[in-house]
Amino acid sequence: MPSVTHDDAPLLADLMPWSVAPLRPGRAWPTAPDAASLKARWAALLKSEGPDREALFEPTRSRTPQSAVGQLPGQSTGTERLARAEGPCAEPVRVLAAPFDEQWLIPDHRLIDTARPELWRVADEHQVFVVEAGTETTGHTPLLATALLPTLRTGLIRPLYRRPGGTEPNLAPGLLDHLSARLGTRPSPPDVLAWILAAIRPDLTVPLTEDPELWSGGVELGHRMLWLMRRDGDRPRLPGGRRPYVRAPLPARPATVGFDRDEETLHLDEGRISPVPPGAWDYEVSGARVLEAWFATRTASPEPGTLAAIRPTVWPQPWTSELLELITILALLSELRPRRAGLKPVSTITAADLRKADVLPAPDSSHRPASVLDHHEEGPEGQFALL
């Protein structure tokens, strides 16, 4: 557990008590950067039979073609055992598969070792998932925030809301009231999350201030970070002369990526994109450059004969658009780094204060999923259960 700093700032785990361990997909092929490949992989799986289907499936101790599992919450998929499954592929859904890497997933419980249904139950347009991204390496926040279900294998996942519809915030009971009394204005749950994103330290402590001006500045900065990470609403843009464009056509199958710092140019083999700010290229999460990892996911050679080998034979145009947007997002987030470094609040609302006000420790019930199911979910082999 991270240690409490000298000013007794509360831990993120104190402020957002409900957390869920990362999903464990168990196999890579149900996730891909394009949805068409997933449907082709599903079709190839169903064309095979017996031992061939089992081999293509890539069984684990948690999932085999004989596993009996129910539907994922909110998804309409078959529940018969995969060994005799027929029918179309479930419609792929967008997920956050790696830091800043939005991909597609077949939302079929039979394909995922540990799917964390409690997260699927609260995933909707109001939700924000906060992900502990690991060791901070470049001065950026050690958290990721996404509107998509996160399937990346990093740290704990903390939903902002415990119920669908943006109700019952995943905040220590009484925290909003206490902040209201100390600040003189009542923050919303997204305001508290914005402050957390802006102010959190590498040890996952969150200094809380009672200075209204400092709070307002941190919340404004955090909302900007949250907007860039969620990628919802208007698409972010750099100023006119700084927007990245394709200057030399990208090859059909690029194999290498590199960066010319002097020319601010991203090279994909002989293809060129510029201008690319150094801050976008240097943006790291847990010691890995985001742009390099994004590119590698789309170009690494899969094992022949596997379902993962079913993929685009040439670089799809949508990937270029996604790459340009990713460069923009990383560049804009990098520009916020000095503001975040300059925030440096001291926790004038300490963990001791919150304990004295009976905000901490949060009750055991707030560490567990809320009971949110008010409809039937289909279980294995078409059976229904009401939870």
C-alpha cells in the first residue's frame, strides 16, 4: 500500500473506495483494432469443429469450448456451450485495450476468462472508469480515465458511479458534504474526479485543499484532462499551424515507426506525419511510449494459423485518422504537464480531518458493488436468474 505523505493526504483508495481488479481476457484474439477482423475470426472459429475449434479457441483453465457461462450484462449473445455454438458474432463494442488505445472486443462471456460483470452492469454514457496506470514515468498523472470499459492489464479500476445513470457516486459517504462545508460551494462528483486527476501524486495520495481559488484552478485543469482522456464531445484540435497531417503517404504495410525530433516528424517507414510535438512522442505510461505501443499492436506479426492472424492485409484508412487524433490528444495532455506540476497543493483537509468527521474509514458496504440488477440476465444454456 502506498505510504501516506508528510501532510497526511488521504489515499485514492480512501476517497473512491469501490475498486475492481483488471479484467483477465485469457486470449488476445477477441480484441482487435478493427471490428471486421473480429467478425471474420468468429466465422473462422465456427467453421471449425471438434479439436480444431478447441485449438483455435486457445483454452485455459478458466475457459474452454465446454464452459457454461451466462451473458455479460447488457449484451445479447448466445449462452450455449461454445463447442456447439452457431449464429452470428456478437456486435463488437469499443473498449480501452491499452493506455490511450481504443480497440474493439467481442462482448461474449464465453471468450473472456474473467470479465468482471460488475463493471459491465454500471457501464453507460454517464460512467467514467478510473484506472491506476502504474508507475509514473513522465510527470503526468498516474491515472487513466475513460468512458469505455477498460480491458487493459494495469492496476485497479474505480468507476465514478456505483449504479447506472450516473447515480450513487463512488466516493466516501459524506465526502461531498465535508468538501462543501470547507470550500463554501458544493462540488459535483465529476468535479472531485477532476481534482483527483490534477492533484494526485505518484504514491496515489490525493491532497485536498480548502482554498476555493486553488480548488477551482485544479478542477478546471482536471476537467480539461478528463475531456481529453474520455474523447467525448467535440474532437480536440491543435492550433492551425500545429495540426499533424500526412505529409508523405503511409505504406500499405508499415513495419517501423520512428521520430525525428528536429523536424518534428513521425516516420512510418517512408510515410511521414508532421508536425508531431515531442511531447506527444515522449508520452509514456508505465515506461512505454504510447505511440510506439499503439503502432506495435497494429503491426506485430501474429502466430500463423491462429485467429489473431486474421487481420487487415493493408493499413486501413481509419487507423490513420485514429493516429492523428492520438497524436493530438497526447500533445495537448503534454501541454498541461507544467500546469499540473505547478499545482502542488498541500493537504489542508487531511485524512485525520476526514476521520474526525466520520467520512473515513468508508463503510465496508462502499467497498463492494452496489446491487444494481433490476432485470433478468440470461445464464448458461438459456436459463435466467434474478440477482
